[in-house]
Amino acid sequence: MNRERFLDKLRGVVYGTAFGDALGAPVERMTHEGILDFYGGPVTTVQVKWFKADLPAVDRLNRMRGYGIVTDDTLMTLSLMNVYCAVRRHIDAFDMATEFVKEIGYRPRYVPEFDRQALILERLFYPEKHIFNRHALANCDPREGGMGNMVNCGAAMYIAPVGVVNPGRPRAAYNEAIDFAAGHQLSYGLEAAGVLAAAVAAAFTNGATLDTVLDAALSVAKDGTRNAIAALLETAENLRQQREEKALVVHRLHEALLPYSPVGENFNRCEQRAGLPTANYTPSRLFAIEELPIALAYLSLWRDDPLQAIVDGVNSGRDADSIGVMAGVIAGALHGSGIFAPSEISAIDQKSRLSLDACCDRFGEAALEIIANDRREAAAFAAAVQDL
């Protein structure tokens, strides 16, 4: 293993998380057309104003975004890195119920959207609060923590560190992500977490290319998740010569995703729909979260320009920050930290009061220790069975 190359890829994953998150947060839930109208063009830097910034505090849930502020995607990714730093081994749902619950529910830290010290739990969306409800309050079997939850992208958005500690082993990363995130998600939300972890692990292979990463993702993906990824990658391939026609690309990708989407066109919830029967976000082997297939499609469209893939994914709208995170972690794992402008990472560090490099250093030590143990176990296994 080339230690410096490994650590640079790790840094790329963390930078990709924060950059995709901070770039997408100000435009989350906007349409592609809405972004262009409000900003006069696509957003290309984290140094932009949130489209809700001038609304009354109650209408923006007492939060603020923009100019480098990260959301729960980044905070939960850093929390998962802290879990590995604490246990120094591979993880499962029991670690979700212990160390991860401690991270989100008992250890205050600066929450950028609130501009104050708070528990991450206070910031989380309801499906992520489910982690605390199930493990700390309901005292469930940790492996059943995801039961009863809304199915969403919440586990996939923070799962990338699992791929980092399984370099070159996408199926091992998939299995570990499933074992861990079963304490949070189920159905196609859980499946997406496994597939994203596998993609990151594949990107840590010597000689990895986007094609080998996409092949690894498809090799582990099942049911609606696999079908959605395959459909969007095929659509992206057919659109390669038209990738500069941004609105056309967004329309075609969403059209291709529609058969697998539980959300459809009703992306935003509203008071008028409360209590109405809906298929949205229900467990099904036929569905897929939309963020991962969209992110992979943009990476395929812009395989020669991974930063543009992240930017275009974010500007496609809807769950823009999570799309940015998923494209960002894969791009960072493949190409390393150098694809991200230092000024952008510095702006995030300063505004969100993070020290991403220090976080990477701590996690890197733990990851290398876990990998070294895996190599020793592999050698012991080979020695034990060589004469059988």
C-alpha cells in the first residue's frame, strides 16, 4: 500500500463530502430551473447565499445555510469517522447503537446551521432521529433499528468511511455498510448505503477508473437500486454528446429514474398532503433512492471532469446536497483531494468551524490500523489453510 496515496484519497473523500454538502445545501429542494432563475446561472462555489436566507426564522426552521455551511450529511460522516477512531475495528449495528448514538445524541458540538453548540440529534431530519428513538429509547435489537423508519437516503449520505476502511474490497464494504446501517435504514435506503460504500472501496484499488467503480457498484446492487443505476448510466451514455445542454440532461435523467422513484414529481411535502395515502418512501424491492443513481450518472457524463460532475449534480436540484455528497465522495476517492480548490475547503472550514485536515489525520490513523489488522488476519488465514 502507498500510504501517502491512500491518505490523499481519504482526504478526497472527506473534502468531497464537505464540498458537495456545502455547495448543495443553499439550493436543496429547488428545481434546476429554479436554481438558474434565482442565481442567474448554476452555483459553482460554496460562497453563495441560501435561497431561504431572507425568510422569517420560523420558515427556515431557525437555520442558516450558505457561504460554506455544512449540514447533517457532513456532521454524520464525521461522526462515523469518530466511531472508527473509537473502536479501531470493523463495525456493525451494535456500534450504531453505542458509539454512533453517543456521537449524535450525547456529545454537543458546533452545528453550523444553528451557529451554536448543540447535539447533532437536534439538527437531524426525522428518519435520522429514528436512530436515537430506536436504540436509546426503544432499546431494540440493534440489527432491527431500521425497522419502521421512512426509507430515504439518510444512511447512504454518511456511509463513505466504510468504503475507506475496506480499500479494494467492494463486497466487504457493501456487507459492512449493510451490517452497520441496518441500525438506521431498511429496504432500498439500506441497499443504497451498501452500494455507495462498495463504490468508494473500489475507488481505492490501484489502477481504479470510473468504469471499475461503476462495475463494482452494479456487481453488488440488487433489485430496484441496480435497475435504477443501470438505467441512468445508459441514459448518461446516450447523452454524452449533449451534456452541455443542462436542462435536457436533467429532464432525461429524471425521466429515466421515474419508474424506480417512490417520490416521483411530489418531492416537497406540504400541509395539504398531510394524511393522504401515498406510496412515497415505502419499503419496496422495486424502488431506489434517487440521489445515488443521479450522482453516478453525472460522474459518468463528466468522467473527464469530476468537479463538473459534482457541480452539475448539485444544480440538477431536488436533494442537491446529498447528490453533491455522493458524487463528491466517489470523485474524491478516485482522484484524491487535489480536485477540490483549497479556497473552497478553507471557506467550509472557517464558516462551519471545522478542521477537516485534522479529522482526516485522526481517521487515517484508525483506518490504517484496521487495514493492517485485516492484512495480518488474511496472512494467518492463508497459512492456516495452505495444506488443506
